[in-house]
Amino acid sequence: MPAGPEEAQPTGPARQLPDTGRLAAFSDGVFAIVITLLVLDLRVPEYHEGELLTSLGREAPSYLAFVVSFIYIGVLWLNHHALLRLVRGTTLALNWINIAILFGVVIIPFPTAVLASALVGGDTDDLRVAVVMYALAAALMSAPWLVFFGYLRRHPALRAGHIDPDHVRAQEARPITGLVLYGLTGLLALIVNPLFGLLGIIVMIIYHGVTSEGLPRRRRPAPARS
């Protein structure tokens, strides 16, 4: 059976696509730098003699923000690693989409620092602003992932040989879920309670960690027999 337009594969020179080696190396370097920068916001608190433990305890919320963001970046790296296994080559457009993904990654230290500051020295209103900022940053980060999957679905020549369009289409549910639920988490923090919003962010990070290898492909219903 002849392949449809979406499954048509290029021949000749069109098959010669730049590999993903440089893209992966650059991306790994960005992830490594960002995850290291998080530790710069950790500081030794000021304390009087004999009160170090108490002072460290007061800083505990900022340590929590560090741990959450460290895990978050680790989860994003796992997702990115799985993402690159879907492609056998790259294009200029795909490189730009990847840069947009990395832009979302590099901004994480800023909302992390804001969240840590609000947890330690802010009131409820400050914490609400910090959680909403973090949720919005995470929601916006999901957008280029959705663009990546859409681009890959529309360009079969870029897909690795074992990847079919149904598998790519199934993955689009993950960034859509991120956009919607991180947005709702921000609203929850704004309207109800910032701690509920923070809990929602943690739940979403767990979700992306559990699904880092991708969602299973949707099974198409078998054709009815006459």
C-alpha cells in the first residue's frame, strides 16, 4: 500500500539531515549550568553563638524551594533526553524550537529565588505572588514542547525509524496538560491558598517525572468486519 503524504519519506540528498549530537551537547550544557546555579541561592544564615541550628531551621523553606527546583530541572532533563530519542536529525526550525525549550529552563532559578525569599521572609500575599510566578513560568515552559511535538508530527523525515505519528500525537497531551494544570495551579494559589498552589506544582513535577519516557500510543480501533 503506498504511503500517505504524512508518511512519505524523502530520498537522495534530502535524507542527509544534521544529526542531533551538537543539539544534545549544547542542551546538556545548559541543563548542567542551570541546575548548578540553583545552589548559589543557598546561603549560610546569620546567627548568634549557639543558635546555628535555629537559624538553619528558619531557612528550611528556602531549602525546600531548592530541592523542588533541582528535581524539576532533573525531570526536564529526563524529558528532553527522551525527546531527542524521537528524532534522527534536526533542522534550523527544530533548533529554534529547542532554544525556546531551553529558555524556559534557564529562567527557573529566578522564580525559585523569589519563592525561597517569600517562604522565608514574606507574608501570605508575598507567597501568593511567588507561587503564581512559578506556576506561570512552568506553564509557559510547556508551550515550546507542544510546538516540538507538532513539528515532529508534521515532518516524518525527522522522526527516528521506530517512531510513528500516533506515538508523537499521543505525546502532545503532556505539554497540553502542563499548560492547563500549571495555569490552574496559579489560579488556585491566587484565589484559594498559595500553599495549595505550591502543592499543585509539586504534583505536576511528579506527573512529568513519571511520564518522562512518554505516554503510550493511543490504540486505533480495529476496523469493523463485514
